Amino acid sequence: MVKNFCSLLLLSNGIPMFRAGDEFLNTQFGNNNPHNQDNEIGCLDWSQLQASQDVFRFFKDMIAFRKSHPSLCRSRFWREDVFWYGTEPTVDLSPESRSLAICLHGASQADDDIYLMVNAYWQELQFQSRKLHPRIAYGIGHIGWHAFRHAFRSLLDETGAPLKVQQELMRHADTQTRMNIYGRAMEKSKHEAHGKVVRLVLSSQVA
């Protein structure tokens, strides 16, 4: 279980913090604040280092792994680079859930992708590994969400999609009055416009 906690800590974003001695199973016998006690509870039992070499080596390997992957510890949240899954195609965030899978794409940090599967259940679980995100699979590379919306809007113009269809796809509240276009866009029209944009993006990558 210590190795599980170590893995979750060192594979998370932000600065990992653990107490001196955790790396070789030092214990304070359940006391989480022994600073007001002048006894062995607050001391490091260095004999545990030799007895817990396996755990100590695991901590060192996990620290080395983290340092070799800059995408793990960033100055901001992972944002559009992280995708959440479970044992099934969709993530289960209910209170009863005992599993989680995380796919962290590292292209924006010039790093490899990392896929983490967490099983907090007392029985074995089978995870179905997810496919790569389309922009990674097609080699589109990193693009911010704001930039993507601008690019998507420009490509919609190239498809010749009606302005009302563009409004629906862009999730805009309304169109300008001078457009003089009313009524809700048909689902078929939205799918056709969306498909044209996707084909334009993929064809540019092949070219």
C-alpha cells in the first residue's frame, strides 16, 4: 500500500510532499504531530532503512521517473492534455467508484504520453486501455482551446456553412441581427459542417 501511495503522489501534478522517513517505512505510531514530545516518536529509526531497502529503492525509482518526465509537474493544471477514464470507456466519479485511469499527453512538454491505471478495489479489475486522442494520433500536436476555437471558426467559414449553423456549433448565444437568419439549425446541417472541418484539418496534415 505504501508503494501505491508513493506512486499516486509522484505521478500527480504540483510539488510532491512526504515526511522524512516515509521512504523507508519509519513510523510515528499513529501520532501525526509529535513536536511537543521529547521522545523517540519524533525520531528517525535509521535501522528501518536497511530493513526496507525494497521500499527505499521504489521511492528512488519513482523520483527518477518523475524527474525524467516534465509533463508531470507543471506550473499550471494539465488542462486539455489530460483525459480521465475508468475500467470502462467513461470515467466513474461516483462515491462508490474504486478505479480511475488517467491519460496524460506530453506533446506540449516535449514528453511521452503517460497512462496511469488506479485500482483501489480489494479485487482485481480489468482496464481497457483507451486509444490516443485524435490530435495526437493524427500528429496535429498541441493547440490551446482558445486557439482551437478561432481555427475552428475560420474553417467553418471555408465550408460555407450557414451562419446559424456556425452559431450552433460555436455555442454562441445569438447571431447579429443584420444576418437576418432565424430558426434552429438542423442536426444534419451541423454534422455536415463539422465533418467538413474535420476533413479539412486531416487533409492538411496529410499534405
